[in-house]
Amino acid sequence: MYRDRIRMPSLMGKVVPPEVAAGLIKDGMTVGMSGFTKSGDAKVLPAILAERAQTEHFKINLLTGASVSDEIDSLLTKAGIIARRMPYMGDPTLRKAINAGEVMYVDQHLSETVELLRAKQLASIDVAIIEAAAITEEGGIVLTTSVGNSASFAIFAEKIIIELNLSQPTELEGLHDIYIPSRRPYREAIPVVAPNSRVGTPFIPVDPSKIAAIVISDRKDNPVKLEKADDETNAIAGHLIDFLKNEVKQGRLGNRLAPLQSGVGAVANAVLRGFTDCPFHDLTMYSEVIQDSVFDLVDSGKLVFASATAFSLTQSCWDRLFADFEKYKRHMVLRPQEISNHPEVIRRLGLIAINTALEADIYGNVNSTHVGGTHMMNGIGGSGDFAGNAYLTTFVTKSVAKGGAISSIVPMVSHVDHPEHDVDLLVTEQGLADLRGLAPRERAKVVIENCVHPTFRDAMRDYYKEAVKRGGHTPHVLEKAFSWHIAFRETGDMRKAFSK
Amino acid sequence: MYRDRIRMPSLMGKVVPPEVAAGLIKDGMTVGMSGFTKSGDAKVLPAILAERAQTEHFKINLLTGASVSDEIDSLLTKAGIIARRMPYMGDPTLRKAINAGEVMYVDQHLSETVELLRAKQLASIDVAIIEAAAITEEGGIVLTTSVGNSASFAIFAEKIIIELNLSQPTELEGLHDIYIPSRRPYREAIPVVAPNSRVGTPFIPVDPSKIAAIVISDRKDNPVKLEKADDETNAIAGHLIDFLKNEVKQGRLGNRLAPLQSGVGAVANAVLRGFTDCPFHDLTMYSEVIQDSVFDLVDSGKLVFASATAFSLTQSCWDRLFADFEKYKRHMVLRPQEISNHPEVIRRLGLIAINTALEADIYGNVNSTHVGGTHMMNGIGGSGDFAGNAYLTTFVTKSVAKGGAISSIVPMVSHVDHPEHDVDLLVTEQGLADLRGLAPRERAKVVIENCVHPTFRDAMRDYYKEAVKRGGHTPHVLEKAFSWHIAFRETGDMRKAFSK
């Protein structure tokens, strides 16, 4: 039955057992795998490789779109196969190995990985492992539930292994829009001028002779788990929607707003869901992922079109999608992450970007990645692509974490992913800080009064007051800038920094 | 004799004494002035306004392209007129007022100011004061030695005051290419596909009825002073050119390299001059400013075309330009800074970006703006526009400053303008760190061994060793991360942090 899905007869002979395909991967190779937020990832080969590692020592450099299923990164980490990993990950086992210095993780803006490959600034891809729903008459690869970096991986790779996944519906064909920017310096403008622009092909055009092996798979995508919305996430959504209502009132935005971008995760998902019950209409989305909440927005008639590079769905939402795929397909497109996250397109469309901060400081600098300034959480992902180029760059976070022991707003962030220049709005459940057009001293006041949790507010006022005495455009007391972080590291509670 | 330069007869009656024109500017207004790196700035009105402040209390928000002549910012600061200033400045008097919290300075990416104005995210421009070389038959404004933000200021402003400068040669007409992106969400691609693309008009198209006053000026642009190249700047240039030669050898670049961008100042100027004696040829430049060294490159036949938003020249170089203007004009274009610095174009052209760091850290994070993490030096300028989007982002700095009391490479930068994700190369006179594709722990080793001054190297190794013991993707000892800065603040010498 896989025969219907391989429409180029000459490729039929490439179907091999997984072990044979895995044999193409040798020690020291750079491997590009499909997969973005667990969707459309290679599901068969990783397990085979991990097994092989029990009897053979080898290491690979592993590139993906973004996160893949935990079991994949986890399995490969435990097997000791990963020498180098980029551009994003989300698995606890791998995270531990990265923070121990055992795996060299290169944290990258998600739009940049294939640009670096194209310019030969990274080691070239030896083998691409790409999950596909079908292969066309001309040998084109029809992707499944994510595009990610798969198109460029396949185009750059010396050899391609296809995981033909029979559990992925054939209706996926036509959902993808594969457009690859030409090599510089003779590049033309990327012709995307609206979220629903279609500018490429519905499959990856590759030289079919590069397809070295096809393995048959029937494993479904792993669903994501999503924390439920709570009072805090709802309050964050409420503040942001109130702000946007006022922007409409002030004439800065119309009721269609601007194309929305929203990061992955519970807070961002809750914020998006907040749009189902609002006066805005004919919304569009130009984002990295299509999350559960997008389906609510489509069904409520609020959202007319969503562009992304992948789905990121809970099980019930996967069921919802595939129960009515043709309906949803009319409202959606999946693009290469280079295009979904491209600075050129983001700036042109003028996005409202909403991403989650790990911590932020009183001047609006944002840390998206490093716990305590040192330990990698997941990676910067697409947040930098969007923050640097959006019309309205918003970061959201609950004001406290770990039962109140951590303030997400600190005197100085322990790691900077997004400098204050790029941050327009900061929102916690406490309130919203509109930082547009403000100097640092003005920013500090707004952030302290609007965003900091009451438990930390007085201490933050004290810090700022002492800093201002020293003067400067961006006042700080360097000896105390990290005192909250240090207290947390030593005592497990930031509050110990000021309440002895 | 100014009559030849006002080619629309109905505007002749708008010529007024400067005091009359200055009367249009009222307390609380937002004023947009022409000027970028001292070139093409308004030269008459500022002095009149400062004089008026002696008898009348008023304040304005002042926007420019970038830095203007020190005498202007200095005069207006001393007169107490500036409430708010953006997006860049370079004057010591103003700097002092900013660091004392007396002037609210909003440090912005130079490509973004007019985008924010267009989206009404900043207070709108009441009056634009624009230096012009001529006014066309249709009332279009022909600019002088910079474009900067002048075009959008004039287009957005309620009223325009022209400073018609008779000392600026009329041959300037035709040098400028004024292209303004359309308002979002219906924006098309910016059609610049090469440094020499001409896509706009040679003048600013404005409704002539907005031209409220014309004042006649004959003051020349203030020349810049440039520190001489020395052994260190020459060594930096040498390291970078050796690196580029190797890139050509490795097949990553051709002998035409890629369009060059170079920041303002002595180090960047020395680096550019280094290209006059190299195997590369048919070079192009897509940059913010045309500096002295560009003329050497043009005359040596190395550089075929330079695109920028302004000249930034010493007196001898101004003389050189105007002695042979028609020749140089064939090799140059001046664009709005929104276009010279636009992420879309920077990414498309694939620039080699070379900018100066104030300090950098072992992981490649760069501080361009804040001395000791608190005191503003000049502003981020265009460095963020270029760093985030270039093909090869390079930061250069001498490894030590203040006679060796300051290490420009520190354990952790005290302020982050450019996160490590955006930094490919770090170059000091000690050597070059190629950070591409490296994880933080690998970056640290290369930066410490290649870039840190020998006086600080052992102490840096010790810091890093202690940090690694604590673990993490980006190891740090937060209690000691700023110890060098703190020692400098307390003793005037960073070395006191480790040599008691």
C-alpha cells in the first residue's frame, strides 16, 4: 500500500529495511533530520541508530528544524551519539548533557541555520532524513506535518533517506509552500507579501538520484502536552487585548490588527485563545507554529488565514484537524522555517509578535534561554527572528515562578537574548508595560510599577533608587545586579536577597 | 543667487529671516532635523533657537538622522531646550546630560525611527528642518551631504523649514536615491537588489504647501576628526584580511567578496583602508557612511560602488570629493537610512559587516553603547541593523584601553547590544576569533586564546575554569562576572580585580 505514495516508479527499488538505511550514516557525519515541535520528525531511524551505538562507537552532528520528540533526542543522547546539536532542542536528557558540556549545542535563530549551510559556514549535510507523506512523479518530496528545515536539508544533502509515513494522511499534499531563496549575491526579493501568499511548490524539488533509501513508517506524531490556562495566563491575555483595543481606538491599528505571531507554549496559547472573544475580526497569522488555539480562532470565524512552518498540537487537536482536514487546509499553509521566520517578510508584513520571556529586567532586556544566566533551557528558537523585526514586539511571562521564589522580572537579566531596543511591550499578570519611545529611566518606572509582583516590588524600587544615585543612562549597581540570582542559587529563594 | 536654487517660483516668497522661521517652533513640539555624522545637518536654526531660550522657556523633542555637529547638540543642551532626543548622538555635553537623567535619550536602531513614526508609535513630527541644495520645479527637496531620516521627516511633518545651503554644490543633485517603503500591511518588497540599484527619486517628493519657510545658509559641513591608524588598528585590519583571503581559498567567497559595511570611526576606517592593498577586486559597499578610506578604495580601483546614507569626512577628504565630484558621483549613491540599514536589504545582499565593539565577552556578546554597563557613550547606531542580518558579522576592538587599565574583552559584558547569536567574528590586534558554528564553551576558548590581551589572559582563563566547574551551557560565576568592571569603577584599573 505504500506503492501508491511513491509515484516515481524508478524509486520503488529504494525501499529498504531501516537497518540498511541507517547504514548510510557513518561516524563524524552531519545529519539533517526533519521535525519541528515534534511534528513530522523522523521516527524510525533514530531508534535504529541508538541500537547500533550499543555495538559500534560513532558520533554525528545532528541538525533538525526545531525540537523533535523527546524520545528521539533522549534516545540519541543516552546512546552517546550526538557530538553537536543545532538549532533548537527541548528534551530534558539532552538539556542535561548540554549543560554538562558533553554535547556542543549551537543555539541559533531558526531562520538562520539553512542560510549558514547555504553559505558553507557550517559543515555540509551528509545525509538528510526526511519524513514524507508521498513522493511525486518527478521525485519531489511531499512533507507531512512540518516543513522546518527539511527542504534545504534535502536540497543540500549528499544523500537523502525518506521515512515514508503511511499514518500521515495523503491530504497533506498541497498544504506546503516550498520556496527557497536563491544564493547570494544575486538574490531577488522573497515574494511573500501576505500570510496567504503562495510562492513556491507543494513539494521539495530534489534530484531523485540523491534519494538513497526509503523506509516505511506508520508511527504517528507525538502530541504535545499543554499546561492549562489559569488565572495568570488569562490575566496576561486580558492586558494584551485591552492594549490592542486601545491601539484600535487611537487609530494605530484597525480591527483586523496586523498579522499575529505567537510563540510556542501555554502562555502564548492562552493569549491567542483570548482573541476568540474580542472585537477584532478577519485576523491573520504569520507565525512559526499552528497551536491548538488557532483552531478555536478558525472555528469562531475570527482568523481567516494562518501561515506557519509546523503544527504543534495536543492529541485532541490532531484528531480535530484530521477529522475535517479539507476545511482547515483552506485556511493554512506550512512554509520552510527560513521563510516563516524571515526578517525580510516579518518586517514587511508588520507583525504583532508575542513570545514568552524566561526573565526580563527593568529596562526591558529579555532572557529567553538561560536559567540563572548559565543553564540552557530550550534555545532562542524564533523569538529573535520575530523580536528584531516585528511591528510590535511583545514578551509575556508570569511575574513569579517556583511558588514565588523566583521573580521573572529582575534588576538585570542574567543573559540577554533580546536587547531592550527590540522590546516594545512587557506583560505579566500584574499588568502591561508599554515601552515604546521611552528612555531607560522611564522604562524602569513602568516595568516596576506595572509588571513586578508585589512581593518583589519594594525591593526593586530600592535597587532602582540606589542605581539612580550612581547616575547613567541605564542606572545599575553592578555589585548587586545579580544578587537575586545569587540568592536563588545559594538558598533556592530570590527573596533571601533582600529579606534577611 | 539663491534664486537659481528655488526652481518652483511660488516658493520664492517663503524665504524669510531665520528668526521668523524659528518662530514656527513652539514649546512641546517634536522637531525632525536633517543630519547624519555631521553631514547635511541644519546649521542656522539651532543657534537661533538656543538664543531664543535665553528669554523664553521652551523644550522640544529632537530627532535627527544620527549625530549632528557637536556645536548643535551642545548648544541646544546648554540652552536646556532638549526634552527628548533620538535616535543617536555623539556630543560630550549632551552625553553628560543624558547620563545625568536630564535629557530622555531613546537609543534606537537607525533603520527603525521612521518606521516607528510611520506606525504612529512615536509622537508625530511637527516641524522638519531640512538642509537642501535646491528645490525642484515640482517643489521636491534636493538634499545635500546626507539623507538620513530627512525624507520621512519631511513627508511626515506638518510644516517644513528648508535651510537652503549655498555652500553645498548644486552637483549634489542626482546623488540621492529617495525610496520610501509603503505603509504596512500592503507593503511590497523593497526593490534594491544590489548596492548600485536606483529605485527612487533624486529628491524628496513633498506637498510644496507644507514648506512653511526657507532660510538661506552658507555654512559648510563640519569635518570629522579621525584618529590616525596605528600598529593596533593595522594589526586588526591584517587579521581580518588574512581571514577573508582564507575564505576565498576555501571557496566560501569569491575575490569580489560580498558587499562591505563598515561602522564609523578610526578602527573601521583603518580596516577599510587595508583593502586598498589586497588581492580582492571589484568590491562594493552597502553601508551607512562613506568615510575617507572609501576614496582610497575608489581611486585604487578596488571599489566599484558605494551605497550609504551620508558622507563622514575629514576636511582634506571633503576637498578631495568636491575637487572631482562628477568622477566620485558615478561610484556612489546616498539613500534614506531606513534603506541603507534595512534588514530586508542587508540579508538579501549578504553583507560583510564590520563594526566597533566597546567591549565584548568570552562568549561573543557585544556591548556597543554603555561604559561600565550604565553610562551611554554614543548609541547603538546601525550596528544592530547590520549585526542581526549580515552574512558575516564582525566586531573589532583594541584588546585594551586607557593605557591597559581596561580590557575590552571581559568575562561578561556589562550591557548587551548584540547577543552572541549575531556575532561571527571578533577581532583585536591580538588575533581573530572565528565563532561560526561554535558552542559557547568552544567560543570561550577561541576568544580567550586569540583576542584577550596577555595582561588579562591568565585571569580570564582562571575565571573560565572556575565557571566551568559550576557547569552550564554558558558557564559563569555570577558573583565575579562584573568584578573587573567593579574594580575599574573603584580603583580606575580592571587589573586590580585579580592582582592585589
